[in-house]
Amino acid sequence: MEMTEFNKDRIEAFRSMDKTKVREYCRKYHIECPIESKKLEIMIHRARTELDFLTEEEREYSRKWLKARNISLGKRISLKNYDDDY
């Protein structure tokens, strides 16, 4: 099965953890994306914990990143509750 451009772009963006690449990916595919840098970082790491194309080590890195900032893993959160200082 051939990988779609969407999947290739998603893998590249989230594996990189580069905010500019993730913003470009979101814009290209009309996905809502936080403007604020810290909120975007939270979104990236929350997504990475669930993306099955990442290795367990990559997902664990993001789980630890979130845990170090006391950000929940198990339930949906509102990013409006987080300012740029977490």
C-alpha cells in the first residue's frame, strides 16, 4: 500500500517536532492549529503520544515532556487554560 502525501507530511512534521513544519502541515490540510508557540508545543507532544507511526521511544519522549510540565495525557484538555509559561 502506497503512503499518501498527507501521511508523509504528517510523519515528517510530527517526527521533526519543528513548530514551523507542523504549522505548514496544518495550514496545508486545513487543520486547526494554535497560534501561540507554547500551546502549539503542547499540541505537538499530545499528538505524538498517540501517533502509531512514531517509535515507542519517540512517544515516550513526548509523554515525559508533558509530564514534566504537569500536562494531562489521558483526557482532552482545553489549550486556552495554558499560557506561554505553562
